[in-house]
Amino acid sequence: MKRNMSNVDRIIRAALAAVFAYLYFSGIVPGVLGVVLVVLGAVFLLTSFIAFCPLYLPFKISTYRKG
């Protein structure tokens, strides 16, 4: 897997994952929608750790700039 995410992209995804977890575990967003947010947050967190987003591939998107 070739890196296709910049550090800014990774930080934003990790922050969104934290917000989604907070919303669910604090009870603000309960039920099915809360579980969907937690799963989406887990995906965001995983992709931010590996710096690779599979959804970027078909659209040939890359926020990573080799410096």
C-alpha cells in the first residue's frame, strides 16, 4: 500500500474519530446511528494510522505530497 494521505488529513480523521466516539459514549447519539458513527470512527482511525485510504484509489486522489 502506497501512502496517499497527508498528515493534515490523518489528524482530521483522528479528530473526527474522537468526536464520533465521544458522541456515542456520552449518550448524545444513541442507537443504530451511534453504532454507525463508532464504526465509521474506527475506519477513520485505522486509515489515519496506516496513512492509506482505499476510497482514494478509484478517484486517483492523493493528499500526500512528497517533500
